[in-house]
Amino acid sequence: MIKAIVTDIEGTTSSLSFVKDVLFPYARAKLPDYVRQHQDEPSIKQLITDTCQEANISLNTENAIKQLIEWIDQDKKITPLKALQGLIWEAGYKQGDFNGHLYQDAIDNLKSWKANGISLYVYSSGSVLAQKLLFGHTDEGDLTPLFSGFFDTNIGGKKESDSYRKIAEQIGYPANNVLFLSDIKEELDAAKAAGYRTIWLTRDQKPDAHVDHPQVNSFDGIELDN
């Protein structure tokens, strides 16, 4: 019986194009000036330090900016970068530069599952702040109350089974009562190895007959066994 659902964001609840064509370019364009303007704030100082330590480069704001831009161009899932992107996107959402994109089928089914007593969680490589901003600024308003918790790479990598074990422990459900939704096979493999139920959101991809995960092209195709 499914008692909790953990969902990915990119390619699952939200289109890849929104993240890649709107959010990422926005953060890349704004990041240099944002870091320079806020570099004396303790939280940004720490992120600059974390960036330089992660990259093993000398501690310097301009070095950090250069490295962060390289990571964006390489689509790296590195925690200080994700934290900074979240802060930049926060400013963009508040200024009305964009709203968070969500598939309507995801919105409708998340609301239905919540109403039926299923606990909902998000696990994404984007920071918890970025997750809350996306779900908090949609065309249907603030959808964050649908969720009981948010997880990012601070708990571990999304292709590592231990991350899913930690999430199950934190949310208080046995792994076999938790369903994980994603569009990435390696993430689904890791969740399944941790004991989760899994469903692959193929969206616009062609189904793969050689994988051990049920596949659907939208949330409307998901059938829960409870």
C-alpha cells in the first residue's frame, strides 16, 4: 500500500524546458552581479568559501564566480551552486520575472492524492529553496501546502540508494510503502534498490521495454494500489 509519494521535479512535475530555457539562463545571467553585490553577507561568504573548497581553488570572489559559471555550463549538481541559483530565482519570482511551470496532470493528481491522505514529498537536485519557490509561484498559486517535506542533495546524491533510505527514515514510512516518481532511470534504480516502489514518467520519451520500472507518460496514468 502506498502511504507516501516522493517526486522529482525536472521532467516529472515540471518541463525540462522551463528549467533549462528559463531558470538556468536567468541564474547564469544574474549570478556574477548577485555574488558581487552580496559577497559581504555571511551566507554568501560561506557559499563562496564552499565553492572554492569544492573546486580546490584559491579563496577569491572572482574565482568563485568563474567556477560557478563553469558548473552551470556543465550542468553540475553541486550544492553551493544550487543554493545560489535558489537565491537568484527567489528574486526573480518575487519580481514577477516568471512563474513556476507545472504540468496540469501533476497538479491535479497531487491534489487528489493529498486529499486521499497520501503524504507528498519532493526530492530534487535543486535546492529546497528553489523547490519551494517553484511550487510556491505557479499559475494556480502557492502549492507548497500540498507537501509534507522537501529534500535536496544535502541528503545525498539522487543516484545513490542511501539517499532514499535516509528519506524513508526521515519521513517515517517503510520503503515499500513509498512511491518514487522520476524521469531518470538511474534515480529510479537507486530508489528501487532502497526498497521503494517506482514509476518512470516518460513524458515525451519513448518507453523502454528493458527496464524494471512501470512507465507512464503523465500522472494520469499512475494507478495506486490503495
